Amino acid sequence: MKIYLDNCCYNRPYDDQFQFRIQIETQAKLHIQDLIKNGRLDLVTSYVLDYENEKNRSVLKKKIIQEFMNSNEAYYLGKENHSRVDAVAREIMQTGVKQKDAWHLACALLADCDYFITTDDRLLKYKTSDLQIVTPVEFIQRMEVADDV
């Protein structure tokens, strides 16, 4: 199963853990990471994730996130695909999704991902029959129902 985690998922463990929602999304994201490391899920990454991660102000967070992506990616959608990504993103943006988010969605769609995992409430409102868009918690719940992860 191919999944794409957007940038907010990678950063969730570094967010202030005061809110319960952030705590459970962090735990779910870390569980997803374990499933990826154990070969149970195929991680898709992209030049858009690289670009966004490069803007991370924390050198340590940036390094840890980049190392995880590089070490665990099953498929990488590179910058040579930008014209295709941009064309798909432009269609997505017509629904009100912002450009950077649309690029992430386009990358996941072009890579034929099964799931796009995000903690961004605005992105969760976007609907397509080609990709399931869920929170980390929703993803884990679906996985548990499907095969008792």
C-alpha cells in the first residue's frame, strides 16, 4: 500500500503536545513510521516535500525528517515531474486548495498513492475518488479494521 505523508505529519511529533488531538496524531504518525520501517507500507516522497522541509527553521528537525524520508522511501517523485505536478495541482487549486498543498496532492495522485495522510483540516475537506485523504489516526483505524495491525 502506497502512502504519502504531507509535511505537517512529519512535523507533528515536534508540535506542542498539550492538546489531546496533537498527542494522538503524534502517536499514530509514529506508528505509521514503524509500519514503514518494517516494510508494511510503501512511503512515497517528493521534491515538494524536500523543498518544504528545507524551509524548516530547526536544523535538527530538518535533518531527522530528511533522513527518515531518504532511508525509507519506496518511491520518489522528482523535480523532473514538475510540469505534470503543476498541471494536476492547477486543477486541484480550482477547488480552493492552496498551491503548496495542491502540489503535495498532485504528487500523491501521480505516484498512484492509496492514501494521503495529513493533519491539515483544510486538506481533509478536499475530496477525490482517486485518493483517500485521512488523518494519521483515521489511517491507523482503517488499517486495524482491515488487518489487525
